[in-house]
Amino acid sequence: MKKLMIVITAAFLLIGLSSFAQEFEANTTKSELKWTGKKVTGEHWGFIVLKDGKLNIKNNKIVSGEFNIDMNSINCKDLTDESWNQKLVGHLKSDDFFGVAKFPTAKLVINESQAFNKDEAVVTGKLTIKGITHPLTFTAKRNGNTYESTITIDRSKYDIRYGSGKFFDNLGDNMIYDEFTLEVKLVVE
């Protein structure tokens, strides 16, 4: 009888523990955030550093998460001329774009996801850039402790108007497309 009670207690503990969310911390050294911005005459790309983050998983779903992005870390990798590279990065950090002096951190808060099916799930959350928050939906692919996604962001929603055809006429070849992509490789532990 005593052994039966131990087995029943252990079973209830396992069932109870599986109903709690597991929290994972982002490994900021192994995680990558690659941005790509396009204009009429080409594109530029680089990286931004993930400052910190956590992800909560329960019943094969992402139930919550919060990630802080260090906007001061933005760099450009496609321009090899150092002078042009510094000019572009300085412009991206300026008030024309991300205004990093006033808004040094962007934030992604995950509200929920669908259950992972074949290691893919649709995720919903909110993205804050320049103190402006908008909802966001994207697909995440899971491979062990790594989650990957390509997120398309409309910069004009975050008051980033420079070179935008939505706000300025007759830009011609100087127009910069409003949407940019963020390729996310999130490694959690």
C-alpha cells in the first residue's frame, strides 16, 4: 500500500509539474538579430545585439516572452568603406531613424503562440520602437533550443519617416522602403 501511494504521489507531481511553464533565458552571445533595409537602388544589412530576454513554454506553446534590443549596437556589414559605413550607422542612430540617444532600447513582448506543429508556430506579441508599440505576428521555427524567424516590420508605424514614400513626394531613387526585415536566431538555455 505504501509503494502504491508513492507511485500515485509521483504521478500527480509529474502531471502537476508539466502544467507549469518552463522559463528559458536567452543566450545573448549565441543569439543573432540581422536587419535588412531596402531602397530603390539597393539594400543595406547588419546586426543588432540582443541585450537580454526570456521565453516561457507550456504545453508545447510559447505562453510569454520579453526581449530587449540594444539599439546603440546597430551596425552595418555590407559597406566596406569605413567612412560610408560610419555615416550610415550614424544616420540610423539619429532621430531620422531610431533616435537611440532618446530610445536606446527596443522591446519585443510575446503574448502567446499557437502550439508547435512540425516545430513551427504562429506567435503574437507587441513590438516597441521609439516608445511606440504595435502588435506583431510572425512564424517561429524551433530546432532544439534555437528559435528562428524572419519578422517584417513597417518602420513608418514607429514614426521612422525618413525617405518614406508614405510621407514624402518625388523621392525618386532616394526612396527607402517602409518595410525592413529582422532575421532572428534566438538561442535559449
